[in-house]
Amino acid sequence: MLNNKVVHLTSAHPRFDTRIFVKMCTSLYSAGYDVSLVVADGKGSELKNGVAIIDVGAKRGGRFNRMTQTVLKVYKTALKLDADIYHMHDPELLLVALLLKRKGKKVIFDAHEDLPIQILSKPYLSSRVAKVISKIAEIYERFLCKRIDAVIAATPFIRDKFLKINSTTVDINNFPKVEEFINIETANFTQRESCCYIGGITKVRGIYEIVDAMDLSRARGDLLLAGNFLEKQVRSDVVGLSGWKKVDDLGWLNREDIQSVLGRSFAGLVTLHPIENYKDALPVKMFEYMASGIPVIASNITLWEEIVVSEDCGICVNPYSSKEISDAMNYLASNLEVAKAMGARGREAVLKKYNWHVEEEKLFQLYSKLI
């Protein structure tokens, strides 16, 4: 057993974030590391699954306060913990990473997304302002990531970008923990009547088109909508659409309840708009649908389509077309044996390669290399 002390730091993510807590922190604890997770949500400190969660207090004010006051609190707490490895999960913590590095600490930055590209997709920024901020973010990342010990990227695309900056870069994809989904029973598949969408709900994640598609759908069941609306106006809008009458708005669900939703669904929707931030992403919900044995109805984004077509585990559609989405729903609802076979092939693909066990081995190897 190892006794090395590692600390994961986030100033923005929830304490039970799937990538940070459920996968990385829990895996490292199981491998024998002494693991702490510093968060900023005001819910207090606790010990969960062997991981010491340390709360620096709720974020107050807007983005500026979070990026100054909260970041300072995270840094002070990190220093007190005196760890062997510090693992950062937010770009705003890169300055903390540099300060810890200068104190002789081993530091990792985990790039969940491509920040400069993400900024270009922000709806509240004008095109000109977004381009300027994106360029500043690119310079900021490059300067700081050259000076730390390692970078972890959430996708191969992000890995390839950071390899040009820091040679100790590895992709650790956000694939599912198969044990969470593999026991979902599929014997009842041909009696299923509903499809599902799981995850945060926004305009660019396709909620308008999905609800419109439900108005055209001939499936007997409702859309099982499991997640929080992240934009207030969007919820107000979609509630007024005629397809909303066929939506079961479940809100945020815990991991166990999500499994129940997947066990009632004949298909899972991941029809995000092809904005720059999504074109090279690997959405975890797509692989969770596959792991649970249900076919996916996915955007025809090239990277996603390559996976869905090669594994023959679903249908790709134009995410802007409610008719294409509803046609896919109708086909699968009317051909449940075909849908079941697609789901089985998706599950097999996850068991072979798109799973967290493969990814956590890369995490362990990186940590061993640094220590």
C-alpha cells in the first residue's frame, strides 16, 4: 500500500463531480493513496469513500470574486495540507499551481476542456471580445503549463494540444465506471416505452429540438429528462413548447436514480449542437448510455459518428433537426429488438475499451512517475 499524500483542488466544481470525486479521487484512494479534495461550496468538510473533503466556504459574488478570493482560500488550504502531489481541476487555479511548484511541490493540471475554444462559444461574449479573451487564455495556459510537472487532458484532442507545451501530458478520458451500469437489467427491453436525456440542460445541448421532437414522436412513453436547467430562460421557453406534455422533468438525480432511468429507456439522447467546444469532445453521457445497454441517438459530429457507426450502437442525426431526432426515436421505439441489439453492441464496446478501468491505469502510471 502507498502512503503518498495527494490533494485534488477545485474552486468551481461540485464536491461529488463524477470525474474528480467518483472516478479519480476514489480510484486513487483504492490504490492506497492518502487523498484529500479541496472544494468551495459551503457545505462543510466530510469524509466520503475514504476521501477527506475539505470545504473552504461557499463562493460569493461573481466570477471575479471566485477567481480571486476563492482561489486564495484554496491556495492557503493547499499549503496547510503539505501534499506530495497537487492536482488542479480549474484553469483559474493555474496560478496556484505555479506558486506550489515554486515551493518544490509536484503539480498536475487537469484540462477538462479546451479553454480558448470554450471561450469562443460563450453566448454572453461578442465575437470580437471572445477572440481577444481566447487569445489571452491561450497565452496564460501556455506560460503556466510549461512550468508544472504534468498535464492531464480529458480527450485525445486536448492531449495533442498540450503535448506541444508540456511533454508529460496524457489523456485520461471520462469513460464510465462499468460497475455502475453493467448490472442494469435489459431483459425487459422490449417492454420499454421511454427515451432519456441525462445531464445539464442548455440551449446548445439541444433541449429545444429534443422537446420539439417529442411532439412528433410516436413512442408511447415520455422523455425522461434527468438534469438541471443551467439557463433560466431556456426552461421558461421549453415549458411552453407543445412537446413538453410528453416530458417527465425529473430534475437532478443521484447515481442510483440515474441507473433506474436508464433501465426504463429504449434509447439515450446526446444531440448537442456542433459548436467548437463539442466537436472534439467525448461526452460521458454517450458512453454511459452504451454501458447501460441502450442505443444512442447522437449528433452527427464526425468524432461521435465514427464511434457510433463503427460500433453499430445507435443512430446519428442532425441535432438541429427535430424531425431527424423524432424519426430516430420512432424507428427505435417501433423496432425494440433492433434497439436492444444496438444497445448490446454498445455495452460490449464499453467493456472492451471505453471504460474507466483502462483510464485509471494511466492515472496510476502518471502518479507513479511523478513520485
